[in-house]
Amino acid sequence: MVMLIEAHFGMNGPEMNGPVLEDLDALRGQLKGRDCPIVTTTRVREPLDFYLSFYLWGVYYRQKDPASFGASFEEWVRMVPNLQSTMLLHSMSAGDAEYKPRSYKRKYSLPHVSPQQLLRQTQQFLRRFDLVATMERFDEHLLMASDAVGLPFMLYRRNTPKKKGGCRKTKDDICPDMDKCRALVKEVAPVDHEVYGEFHPAFEERVAALGPAFATRVADYKAELQRAQAVWTDALRQQFLCRYRPEWLPLHPEWKLREANLRCPVEGPGALELCQAAYTYRAVECPWQYRPNTSDTDPLGCWRPSTGVR
């Protein structure tokens, strides 16, 4: 059994930098000596690329209100220094950067924390992970994660998130002089650059140490991924999560996912109860491995793109 947990941010939710990692470390200690590895992994991104991606995705179209969001990429960047490092430590800072950038410095910069403190805290946080990869090496990262825990399904749909507000600008549109933008971000986000300067070469060395055999695996994996994109292209809908609506109602938490449809991989006393607790109830997304209401009988269930409802 492999359990994959994404630590996503949410209002008033626990931070990965804190109770989440602490609980995982405690669990790892309890499982010592047993064949049940716990692997923690994350990624860092080249700082300018990180800023541009965030800006185009959620900020550019808001600059119709320049008094709140600035009138340009440069004005917004200067409002949100060291964005990547801050978001790693304080996930809800993403909300300020997108919706209330003028409050960002007041909450997450001086006088609350100096750049030196932010750098030290971010380095300490990332060094607790088993694997810190880079966005540029996404596929290498997945292969390493699979080697560590045995991921059962490795194909994915390459996706570019839709930019909010109908934004059609590109990175080159925003930064026709990329060197100027790079200098701007290096000035405003020195901590992000120091963090990337540590973990990017470290991951490159880790990839290189795996040698030619791993490089061949990466090339084969990328080719397989490219062939798989046609599966999603041919799907009848753009919704690639299975569309089953589980028996979900906030007023009735006692409702459970039907045992007949819940393929629990755990056996023995308490197994079903464990699976019921682990498989999240959601109204929009299909819980992990819950059978979709389509004619698709693929045993991988939700991992497959939908081919339509019969």
C-alpha cells in the first residue's frame, strides 16, 4: 500500500513547516525497523520563473486596480519580497500576494523577520525533506520518488493552469527584457536566490550521481509521457478527475462510502474503518480509488481520464 499525501495550504490549516513535518518525524520514529518508509519531498523553482508564473496566473488581471495591486510586474514584485521562501514557511502568504499585496510586507517582512532569519528558517525547513527537487527536473523528481516508495502509476497529463481573468499574456510579454526582470527579482528576493542556489545544484548533483542508466530511464519516461498525452486529448470532457459524487452531505457525517465501491487495500480488523477515514469525502473531486460512474472498467479507476458517462 502506498499513501500519497499532498500538504496543500488552507485558511487556518496546519503548516507543513511545523505540526505536519513534526508529526511525520514522530511517525517515522515509531515505525523504525519496519518496512514502512516515509518519504518527504518538495520542489523549488528558479526565482524569476516563480514570480512570473504567480503574476500571470493570479495578479496581472487584477491590476485594473493599480492602487491595490500596482500597475506593472515590477511594482507588484516590489510589494512581495522573497515570495517563494515566504510561501514555503507561511502558506497563506500566497493569499496576500494575490489578493492583498500591500499587506504582505506588514505581515511577512521587516520588522517581523529579517532576510537573514528568513534564509535560515527556509534552509532549516527544506533540509528536513528527504528529497528537494527543482521544477525544471519534474520528471526526474517523479522517478526518484517512485524509486523511494514504489508509485503505482506514473503517467500524468501535462497541464498549464488557466490564468485568471482571461489573461493571455506570456512571460515574454511581461518581460521583454528578461535580464532586467532577472536583476529586479534578484534585488527584491535575495533569500529566494540563496535558497535556489543551494538546492538547485544539490539536486543536479544527485541526478548526475545516478549515472547513464538513470538518464536513459528519464528519456524513456519522457517518451512514454509524450505518447500518453493522446489519451487525455481524446477524452470527451476536460474534466480529468472522475466525476462520481460520493454519498456526501455535511449534515450527515455518519454517511460512509459504500463498502462495495471502496477498494480498501488493507486487510484485517479495523481495515475498512481505516480506509473510510483515509479516503476524503469530497463533493467535487472523486476520493482516491473510488469507482467512477462511467462505463470505464479500468481497475485504476480515478487515475484514468473519463471517457464519458453511459
